[in-house]
Amino acid sequence: MFRHKGTRRTFTHNIRLASTLSFVAGIVNVAGVLSVATLTTNVTGHFAYFAEAISLKNYSRGLTYIIFILFFLFGAFVSNLLVEVLSRGGSKKAHTAPMILELIILFFLGLCHDFNKEYLAYALLFAMGLQNAMVTNISQSVVRTTHLTGLFTDLGIELSQLLFYRKLEEVKKLTKSISLRISIIIFFFFGCVLGGILYKYIELRVLVFAALVLITAILFDTFMLYINLIKRRINSNFTK
């Protein structure tokens, strides 16, 4: 899920990545809305809020929205920086580094949640920048998990293409892409709903739950790595 890149990635890898991280993004999304009344998984709306603040001559508020955008950008920057540095150092688990940093942030925010609202938003936007860049990088832009606008656009295009594609290979490829996009939408929605329900009872500690989901995903990926290594050793022994 976090190790294979490019042609080495399979549909199963992308489905696991998409479902897990879109679920986490859904939780973070609703936690941000309910705790700080702002968007924390994407920056599209912040441009509109910035323009509104400037039109009302509320320049300090406008600056806040610019900082929101820059923290998401900074998260994406740090994510790819970590991956590049670790990959060039020979690490096979380079893409887990942004996820480890993300889960540390979510744990910290969930357990020590007495923060200034703007600082909380900065941290959540940074974490989502980390996640979005990692997912985009490892899947080569096939999977995106933190916002749905582009997904619904792509889904609409691909659903219309089903009316025209006739070759079996084309239909299979298109069906897989549609299934991937639908899984992201469903798990993001499920994360939002479950996160909203849990927030009523545990408030920002719901971010700890999101971090636990990430830990489970990383441990599962590591477990599968060792299982595959054991299988290869067994197969090589049989072929000798």
C-alpha cells in the first residue's frame, strides 16, 4: 500500500490506500469543521474566504486564510521532501514517513487539544498537506483522498464514457477507475459521518482514533511486506 510505486502498483494497492486515507481525511474534515469551523482537508474554499475578507477590509482575517493555504502547501512540501531524502538514502519505507509524521500530529492534537483555534487549523491543514502529497506521489496522481471536487468531476466523465467504450479491455480499465473513485467518496463520507458522531462524545480525541487507523494501516503494510519476503524465500528454496 505504501511501498509500491508506478507500474508496480496494483488496483488492490490503490483501493487499500484510497479507502484507508480517505476515511482518515473524512474524520479530520468533520473534526476541523466542528472544532474550528473551518475547512482543514483542502484549500479551495479559503481563497473565497480570503477574497471576502479583503472586500470587507478585514485584512487580518484575510492574512489568516493565506496562512491556512500556506500550511497546506508546507505540508505537501515536507511530505515530498521526506520521501525524496529517504528514498535516495535507500529506504524501502520512505512513503510511510509522512504518514508517521501525520499520525504524530493527530495524536498530539487529540490528546492535548487545548489550542488556539487558528493554530489547530494550521496543524490540521499541514497534516492533510502531508497526506495528500504522499498519496499523489505514490499513486502518480491516480488517488487523491482529501477533497472530492475533482473526484466527482472525473467520476462524471468516466460514467459518461461507459456509454461509448465497447472494447473489453477499455471497459475493464474504466470500471476499475470508477470503482476506485466511488470507494474514495464512500470512505470519505463514512469518515465524516462516524467522525461527527464520535465528536459529540469525545470531541477532538476523535483525532486519536484517526491516528490509530493510520497506525493500523502502516502495521498492516509492514506485515504484508514480511509475508511477501517469506513467500519469496520459500519459493526460491523450492526452485533450487
